[in-house]
Amino acid sequence: MADKRSRKALIAHLSDLDETYVLNAVRQLLDEGQDPLDIIEDCEHAMRLVGERYEKREYYLSALIMAGEIFREVMMISQPSMEQRLSGNASGKILLGTVQGDIHDIGKDIAQLALRCYGFAVEDLGIDVPPQKFLEHVQNNPPDIIGLSGLVTVAYESMQETTRLLRGHNKPGQAAIPIIIGGSTLSEEICRFVGADFWVTDAMEGVRICQHIVQNINRP
Amino acid sequence: MSAHCAKYKSSIIKTRKLVIACATVIEEMLPLMPSDVEHRILDFGLHTNPSKLRQALQDAIDASCSQFETIILGYGLCSQGVIGLHATGCTLVVPRVDDCIAIFLGSSSAHRHQSRFEPGTYYLTKGWIEVGDSPFSEYERMVASRGQKHADRITRLMLNNYRRLALINTGQYALEYYRDYAQRTAKQFGLKYEEIEGSTTLVKKMLNGPWDDGFIVVKPGYSIRFEDFYPNS
């Protein structure tokens, strides 16, 4: 486990958006053999601090974007070490996409990278994905989990439409593929409206739910 | 005598309407505001934090509802910032729309039409330009604080997948200055510039009624619910 001081410094510098320090520190920690999962957890902690500073209006939107970009770079750097640790079969297969009518993909892309870091195989359909396209991919290459991403309000109805279409084509007697909706404005009420199984507002929360789902699928 | 006057005065006030609106929406409402309708303006910055927006709206409602018969909210669902709002002594009226873009375009269906036509659209109005809270105004701040290279990089990320910058012309004000700003901005950031015809239909209905299916009308003692925005689901 990484030295407490260097982990604290990593969190502080990421919450200060000090990209150069963070990326150098991550490379050094990995070279020293530190667990990449610890590094990602620390970055997740720092991302929460950035969110708090944004809520206090200490930061503008650009700071959230910058923090997300640093986090993305950290995951890119950490991915080879993660793959070494997780050699073997993928943890599970995830079908991911930003729903029709929405073009935002920063959160989705971070989720995709985080899922890959944790050993999941991810098929990303991109942005503005029509419900029918999700269905075609589910039918051709059934995933373990479907992730619908969206930021703007118009996405809620698209998520609902997609969920209804997928549920409507569920084969009798076959368990429905779990659907997770993800986006920073989502809530329990929206999840109920959409008819999804889970909702998340950050990428790492999504990874944990996927791990939980896959563990249950694989349980004898 | 003075007690009688006070009672008489309060019964007159109670029949009146109050508008509580976001700084951007009020720009479109003020030119059409009847003289007997009062208004309060809330900070535009609240839209980035729905729980703070909800608290600010509830505080504004609580401070005024005893004096007015109806409070009209110049908001839409706005990241659920209006969910849970309630008034004990007056009726709340809120347009059944996603956000202010639909208010500027005149209806929820007009907003949906535009979203389907080009989902990657950044909308601007006079109010949005003047409050200066957009990736474009943030670009200037970033250039000043961290230099152009950084500002270019972050703005590219913020505008990723956006293709169109649309200025909504509601016909409520002289457009030249805002058109010039929007055209320059679109060119600077590689977006296609378009001017979209807005409409005052929804604003007029907000102020004068009728509060038909396009509105959520919440009686005293009830709360605005998420499902009120989707009555057919």
C-alpha cells in the first residue's frame, strides 16, 4: 500500500487540478509497485472534493472537466498495471452508450475506462444512440449489463424508451439483463420513471454496481 | 381605522400574482409583464446546483406566499430543482417543460423538435449571454487565469460533440449586439451558427393564463412531483 503521505498529496494535488504533479506521482507510485486500485480510489476521493468545491462555487464547470480529464489520464496510465493484475477472463461484458437526443460523453468515457481498468469488456456504442441500436447489439452479442448514459433532461425519456424496448424483447423464462442508468443529474425518481434497475451519478459507483451484479450472476 | 385599512389592503394583495424567475428567464418575461404582477429574480448560477436552487426557490416562496394568491415559477424541471416545492397559502404554477430553452422556444414540443434535429446544440439568448455563465465566457476567464493553450484544451472538451450554436430570437429585444456576439463565438469555436425563431406563447400563458396541459398547477399544501412533468408515462 502506498505511503500515507504520498497518497494524501495525490488527493490534494488532484483536487487542486495540478495535472503535472498528479501524473508524475501516479507514474512513480506504479513504478514503486503500488496497487493501481488504491491510486484510482484516491483519485475518486479527490474527484469528490472537486465536486464539493464546484458546489461551493469555488470552481467553475471547467474545473470539473479538467478534473475528469486528469482522472481519465490516470486511468490510462494505470490500465497496463491493472491488466497485469487482472489477467485472465473479463469480469463481465458491458454494453454502454449515451442515449438518443444526448451527446454528452465525458462521464460515459470515464465509466468505460474505469470498467476496463476493473477487468470488464466494454462495447461502447457512442452518443445519441437510438433504442433500436441498443436492442440490435443486445440481440447479436448479449452483454451481462447494459449501461445507459445521459446528462440532459431529454435523455430521461430516451432512457425510458430504450428500457421499455429492451424489456419488451426479453425472451420468456430468461432473466432480464440488468440496466444501469448513469449521469450526474439522475435520481431514484428518474430511475423509477425509466424502469431501470440501478442508477449512478459517478463512474466508480457504476463499477461497484457492475462488480456486485456480476458476482451474483457467477455465484453457483 | 388603521387595523381596518390593513385588513382591506391584505385582501387586495392576496388576489395578485408573483413571478419568481431565473435571471435568464426574467429577461423574456419583463417586456410582457402586466403591471399588477410582481416579480423576484433568483441568481442564474443556482442552476448548477439543483438542491441549492430548490432551497432558494422554497425560501422565496415561503417569504411571499401569504401575500399572493398565485406564484408563477419561471423555471422548468431544471435538473429537478423544482421537485418538492410547496406553498401552504397559495397556488404554484410552473410550465411543464424540461428547462428554460422550451420557455424561449414557446413549447415543450418545439424544444423536442430542435433536440431531435440537432442534439449537439448550444442555445443562447440575451439572458444567457448577459449572465456570462457559458463555456464561452468561461473560455475568457481561463485564458486570463491559465493561458490560451489550457483554455483551448478544456473548451474543446466542454464542447465535444456540439455542432451548432443557436441564438433564439424571441422578438423581445434588439438582436444586433447578441447576434454579433453569437456569430463571433460560433466562428471562434468552430460551431455552425443558426438563428432560431423563438416564441412568446408560453411566457404569455405563464403570465396571463390559461394554465392548460402545458402547466403544472399545484394547490396550496401540495408539492410539485417529478411525475407531474410526465403525465402520460
